[in-house]
Amino acid sequence: MTEIAYRLPQKRTLVTALPGPESVRIAERRRAAVAGGVGSSVPVYAADADGGVILDVDGNSLIDLGSGIAVTSVGASDPRVAAAVATQAARFTHTCFMVTPYEGYVAVAERLNALNPGDHEKRTVLFNSGAEAVENAIKVARLATGRDAVVAFDHAYHGRTNLTMALTAKSMPYKKDFGPFAPEVYRMPMSYPYRDAGVDGAAAARRAIDQMEKQLGADAVAAIIIEPIQGEGGFIVPAPGFLPALQEWANANGVVFIADEVQTGFARTGTWFACEDEGVAPDVITMAKGIAGGMPLSAITGRADLLDAVHPGGLGGTYGGNPVACAAALAALDTMTELDLPARARAIGERALPRLRALAGELDVIGDVRGRGAMLAIELVRPGTSEPDPELTKAVAAKALAAGVVVLTCGTYGNVIRLLPPLVIGDELLDDALTVLEAAVREAAA
């Protein structure tokens, strides 16, 4: 990776217990001002961030292994992104692309068309959030096919809007008491190698396809939507062959194959998009998170015949493809390319996975270590079993935070520690974070 000049010292430093007094004061203000339904993973408040560190309001420097849930891949204050945002904001912050369009939107679409896998002609539409991208991908598929049924998978997470909640598998906290949900959504079994002993990718795909054919019929299915590596569901990496077999069936039956790359996209897994690992070129890809260096932007890119089939005005939104967010995206993509962040993600995985696997060999509370590139996870279980242990998982995350490392939890069973470091994190800082995490697991397991 090209040498990076960081703005903040890239080191873990604690000057108070966590949360510190200023974070506690802000939390007290929050209770009187912010709706209780909004949760936060950690009780400290950020004041600055750069590279692989977050500086809190009390002066503590924490190592960031979350990247704002895979958003700040180029860092939370990449100089190129910050400069692009300032320049564009000084010119105009909004005109609405549907009213007075601007070149930045077109330039982002051109870049995404070129980056997305497949040699087919492509078109792109820009939105604000991952959930919006998913909703619009489903709209495109239903219009193009004239069918209604949409297939999602066990452990899936696709968003918090009504349709995306229907697609999401986990009830608490995402769906509980928020129904009824959008109809014509059907759930099929996912390939989950750790909990699918002896079921390879081809067999797992056949299982899902058999259920689709028996329960729905191929001619009723508008779309299959799947995360190439599941995110909130537990960083589940399907067995090799699972995704290609699903895509082959979809193509043979006129079903739109949608890859939800909101969390896996933009170099996170060691390629620009996770589906490229097995040579899968989806009909439509949904994107967000890492796309714009932290600015709100999302997109769908797909086959030209699908997206051009939609009538004018059928896609869009007031803020979709905001000019400041587009400027940030172009800058972030330049940084990803210049620093070769796909290669950096692979290097992060090569550095972290051997340590995590060695820890798993030492402790019987680690049921599985998995992931690709800089999207890594350890699944925690009760000793000597495969029974999920969410209490241990919470304890590990708390102990890591107390020592100055931010990690996130996830999984259908709440028993997965996920690692999503900024792709610009340095080796020394990453090594320190892994040492803290190892100690946290050992201490919590004792």
C-alpha cells in the first residue's frame, strides 16, 4: 500500500475510563433529545477520526475495527474526499438531479458502470441509503419481469424500510412489532458451512432451488436477492459453488439475480465486489456504505435492458445522487484506486486470519473463524458445542472497548464478533487491535 500521511497519531491511547466524563455528559443530553429507539454500539462520543483511529470527546484514541459499519474504508477524513466535499459545497449543495441535472451524477454512474462485473451494457441510478437501493432494485425486477415474488435467504439483512424489513430475516431489533410487512417475499435456506456440515455449495443451492420450484414455481419469481457474504446475519460466507448455481438457475428461468453488495462492496473483501470471487456477474448490484467515504449515497447498477425498461420518473428521489455526495464518491474511488485498496483488504485478511485461527485452536469457545479480505468474523459458542453464546460475545466486545478497541457484534444468534477495519489502517495499529481482541476473548472465556 502507498505510504499514507495520517493527520492523527495512529496509536491506541486511553486517558480516562470509558465512557469518559464528557461522553457521559453528552449521553445525558441525548436521553432528553434523541428518540430511545436509536441505539449505539458504544457509549463514547466521537470528536475526530483519521486512518484507523477514533478520537473521543475525552481525548481517548480508540482503534476502529468497525468503520461505521464498513463505510469509512478510505478513513473517516480522507483528505481527497474532504477537499472534494468542500469544493462542491462551495459551488452548490443541491439542485435535484430530476430538475436541474449536473455532471457529478453522470460521472459517478460512468465509474460504477465500469467497475461493476460483467461485459453487458450497464446503467446506474443513485439514491441515499442501502435500503433505498434494495427497494429500487426490486421495483426494477418486478417491472421488467411482470412477476411479483421475491426470494431472500435465511440470516439475510437488507434494511429497515417496510419492504427491506420483509427481506430481512432477523426479528429483534429490526422487525419486532413493525408489521405487517410487504407481501410476496419468500425465504429460502442459506449456505452456512459452519452449521451445514457436509453440505457443499452445489447441494445447498439445490436445496434452495428445490424449495423455490415447489413452493413458488420459477415463473412466479421476479428476483433472487442475496448478499454474497452476509453481513448482519453473521458474516456468513456461502460454500463455493452456491452463488454460481443460483445465478445459473435464475438466468435459465428469467429471474433477475440481485447481489446486495451494500456491505461487501468497494474493495472490502479483496475485490471491488464480493461476487467477483467466483466470477458471478449479477443482473443488478446494490451498493452503498463504502461508496462515498462516509457521505450518504447509494446506487444500483445493472443490465441496461432492465433499468431502461422503467418509465421516466419511475426511479429517483429528491436527494438521490446529491452533488456533494457524488463529489465525495468520485474522490473516494480515486483513493481506493490509487492506494489499491482491494490488495490492502487482502493483506489485512492475510495478516489477521492466522492469528484468529490460532486463537480458535487454543479456545473451544470459538466455533468458527471466517471471512474474506477485511470482512472477518469469529463465531462464539458455549465450550465444546456449537450452541451460540451471545452473552460471551457481548462480554468480549465490552472488554475490547474498555481497552480501547471498537468491535461490532452481529449474527442471527447475536454470537459473532465482526471485524471491519478501515482499509487504510496500518499494520502496527491492526496488530495492536488483534492483541487486544485476543486478550478480550481469553479473559471473557475464562
